[in-house]
Amino acid sequence: MKLTAVFVSAPEGGYTAFVEEIPGAISEGETIEEARDNLADALRMVLECNRELARLDEPAESFRETFELAAM
């Protein structure tokens, strides 16, 4: 699976970055490289938070498996 990172130059300097397909995955950095690294951390945190929230409402009889999404 490939995602789209968008980098926007900030008027005060640096860059804001977000993942187009994942709401909430947003970060910033002084350089593109720093913004990219910070965005990767933000994406991991969003996915982990979503996983934890989903488990709160998970029925006892549910089970998990790894799911890989191939490019369409």
C-alpha cells in the first residue's frame, strides 16, 4: 500500500505535512526531510490510537488477522 504525503511551505518557514488518505496524520518540520520523518511518526501514532480505540468496543468473540491491502 502506498500513501500520499503532502508538504506545504509555511509562511513563517518550514513545512506542514499530512497524509492525504489518513485524517489526523499531520506534522511539521523545518526541512522536507524533518517534516517527512515527523509525518512518519505521526502516522504511526494515528494508526496505533485508532487500533486502541477500536479494541475498546470490540466484541469478546472477535478475532484478529493481518490484512494487507494491495494497490488498486
